Amino acid sequence: MIKKIKGKYVVLSETTGRRFGAYDTKKEAKERLRQIEFFKHRGEAKGGSAKT
């Protein structure tokens, strides 16, 4: 989730409220959120080909 706090765009965890950085532009914050989501879901299996 992205919130504007004190003039900065802050990337926050929706569940814990942990901060993942403050950025000057919304574009930068969206890019960081995209990176976080990528790594969060990177290990999930797709199409039944689970790694063990």
C-alpha cells in the first residue's frame, strides 16, 4: 500500500504496517511496491510444477 506522509510517498505493509521506504514521487513508490510483490510471490508454484 502507498500512503502520502509528510510530503513523501511511503510504501507500507498492509498487514504489519512496516515501512519499505519513502519516495519523492508516486512513480518511484509504485516501482518499489512492484519489486516487493515480485519477490513475495517468486517462490510460489505455477501450474502444478511445484519445486521441492
